[in-house]
Amino acid sequence: MTWETVIGLEVHVQLNTRSKIFSGSATTFGAEPNTQASLIDLGMPGVLPVLNAGAVRNAIRFGLGIDAEIGRHSVFARKNYFYPDLPKGYQISQMDHPIVGKGHIDITLDDGTVKRIGITRAHLEEDAGKSLHEDFSGMTGIDLNRAGTPLLEIVSEADMRSAKEAVAYAKAIHALIRYLDISDGNMAEGSMRCDCNVSVRKPGQPFGTRREIKNVNSFKFIEKAIQSEVAWQIDELESGRAIVQSTVLYDVAKNETRAMRSKEEANDYRYFPDPDLLPVVVDDATLDEIRATLPELPAAKRQRFETELGLSAYDAGVLVASRDLADYFEATVAAAGGTAAAKPAANWVTGELLAALNRNEQDISESTVSPAQLGGLILRILDNTISGKIAKQVFAALMAGEGASADEIIEKQGLKQETDTGAIEAVINEVIAANAAQVEQYRASDEGKQAKLFGFFVGQVMKASRGKANPAAVNELLKKMLAG
């Protein structure tokens, strides 16, 4: 029996302002519990919230980044509910008039096709505190440092049809917020969290009843949680049971979703306009000013990498997934001489460099090889100073901090490629003399057999030259000398 999955995501992004959305309290991650919560964050009697203009500007930057309608007149509301780490008994959020309206973001699927995902809205709100359970046997600790931290909640349309599409969308949002520099997107620290609304239906039928998986904090867990929930819903429906709309948690250890409570509706929260906050009015001048500061965004950068630099769609996609990686690549290209070096630079960045960083569990920002160093290495490959094989040896030395530049390592270790044809001919003569039987076999064979034997001779010459002989010169001279 065929079922279709329907997914919408609510992504909560912590904005990178220095202070909270309605108070001057710091937002530094990792501070001692309850050291960054003011009387305003606690909602004490007589205090008044003051809106952080930086949070508003960050929200507008995001809206412009997704080509969305910007709310020229947005309103804050009180969302009323009880939770131990919500000291005011309500959360200041936006309901009917959000700062960002309808927009979209494009994702690239596994087969290379591009799919547009609609974004319903993005609204500003304050975060709640955090309940701590691990260090309190039989009790719950409350840390209110996070209370009042500015969040942008990004609500998608139910346009995704698989867990992989949902992950691609979440990664696209993650890349965008980092390009826009409105959040560090650190999911391990809670700077980006996802609620996944999941339902199943028969193709062509109305949407099924959804369940919301709360607070998923990694791309891997988004995929696994949705897959687990879909399997559960299909099993329930095929067993004749109905799905009840509810909020669920994903249990990582058991790889299963578990119901928390029946899903609330908007009217359960008793939304009403916050009487302490004026509406936010955005004028044309503010929009124009913010638009002028936007960087080149991932989609435009990817297109430029393909059309101007000649990169494949795959390589361009890998490079633009992270702003830091894209910046590193462009700096490497510049250091290697410009556009002509783009393809080898892409190969080295997406190949040797990322592989080494993955082995060391490092991010691109932690690379011990700078773009200038990698660009210098690529220059020496392009001008035939060293071969590709020797280049890997030089790269490893750069990663280990054994030299300030590729030139220094090449000079120190005597790795310069041999391009003198006389010297290469001498090595080839030695190889031919040492492998007389294979030479005779080569000369008596057809083209297919010769091709296999030729590779043997190339390997012997490169071994005898300790990898320093220019491969192109070796191939050209070897063919002539083997022909007799």
C-alpha cells in the first residue's frame, strides 16, 4: 500500500545579538546558570520590555534573503501557557502580524533537480529558559539564562515529501542564516532547533493528521526522527487506528518518537497584543539600507561558481554550503593565480583538504593550511614544479605545520619535479635495461596489451625517479623509447 509523506518544519533560530530581545541581559553561551537573567526576563512587576532593534534588523535581513513580504506593521503578542522555565507565564511572540510574510527557499535534491519550498512566515519571539534534569536526582533544575534570548521562528509550507528533503531544507536555512550573519546556527548549543510536523496520506488525498516532533537539534536526528515517525504512522493507519494530533519527542537511544501531549491550537494560548510594546513600523529607507548590506547569497554564489569559474554543479554545491568554505575557496583561487586555477582549487578544497579536516574532526575555520598556502601549492602543480603525487606529500607537511609555504617544503625536502628530458631519458634507459623481458613482450603485443604494460613502465620510471619525474614528459619519452 503506497503512502505519501507530508512534512513542514518550524525552525527556531537564535539571533546573534549581544543582548536579549527585550532586555540588556547578555546572551553569551555557557555562562553559569541564572547569571544572565534580569528582572525584565523574569517578568517582575513594574518592569517594561524594550525591543532590541538589532533583532528586528536581523529578521528583516532574513526576510529579504528569502524574497519574502516584509511586515511593514508587525505586532507583538502574549502567548499564554504555563511551563516551569517560563517565569512570566507567557511568551512574547508574534501571531497575526509577523515581521516576515510569505517567501521561499530552493533546495537541491539528490538527482540534481531544484525544488522550491514555500515559507509561510517568520516571526520574532523570546526564548524560554531551560529545564535541567541530569544533575538533580528526582528534581528539576531551572536555568533562566536563555529566557528572553531573541528567536526567529521560520515556518515552512508543508511542501516536503521525504526526510531527505526536510534535511536539505534545514541545511539550506542553516547556510542562509550564516551567510546573512544573523546566527551562528550552532545546533549543538541550541542556536538552531527544528520542530517537524509530519503526516502521511494516500497520494491525491487531503492532508492526514499531523504530529509535531519537538526540538530536534541535528540534521541526522531530523532525518531519523521523521523516518521513525512516518513508519509509526503508517503502521497505525494500516492497523485500523486513527492518528491523534499531538506533540511528540524523539528518543535518540531507542530511535522512536514518543507522545508528550495532545497538540494545542492557537486559541489554547489565548493570544492577545502585548500592551507594553508598540507595533513595529518598517519604512522604505530602512528596507533599502538593510538590502544594501546583504552579501552574495548561496544560490547566486553557486550559479557564479558554475558559470564564471566552470565548476560542476556538485562541486559548487559543496563549496557554497558553508560561507566559510566558499570564502576559503575563493581566497585559494586568488592565491593560485585567479580563474584558471578554479577547478584544481575546487578539487583540492573538496578533496584533500576536507578529507584531512574530517579526519581531524575540524571545521574549515580550524584548518592549519591557509588559503595562501594551498594556493601556493596549486601554483607549483600548475607550473610543473611538482607532480600531483608529490603535491600530496607537500600538503601533508603543510597540515603538520612543517613549513610556512609549499615553496619552503619543496626546497627543504628536495621535491622539485625533474623536467630535464636528458635526465628522464637516463632513468627510462635504466628501467628498459632492467626489464628486458617486458620490453620484448611490449613490442610484440597488440595495442590493448601494450596499454597495460605501458602503465607498468610508467610506474617503474616514477619509482626510480622517486616521483620527481614530470609525468607528461615520462609518457612522451617512454612511448618513443619503447617503440625502439
